[in-house]
Amino acid sequence: MTPFTSKVGDTNRPDYEAAGASPFTYESKGKQVTMSYWQVPEEILEDPEMLKVWAEKAYQEVREQKRLKK
């Protein structure tokens, strides 16, 4: 299955941490860069009801981050 990532922030990070997920990282100019996108655990992708809950939390996180930027 192809990895699926989701926006993570203060409101939904505990869910991802509890599921053993970690943020997307990459190396740039010799430094490790950590993104605010995390891989959605496979067990969540396989459960439509849980996926809906997690997607809603990710959506709310994006809205909150946009609100804070204004």
C-alpha cells in the first residue's frame, strides 16, 4: 500500500504518537528537516470510520494553522 500522509499539529499529534507514527523527514544541505506531515498508520487506512475521524482532525489542524497565520 502506498503511504498516505496527513497534516499534523498540536491537536492531532498525540493520536499519531500513540499509533507509533513519525513525521516525514528529509535531509537538505546536510541538515535533517522535519515536516508537519506524518504517515497515517495502516490500521487507520483500513478502518473507514477511524480514517474519517483522523481526516477531520487533519482538516481542522490545517484550518487552525491558516487562522493563526492571518
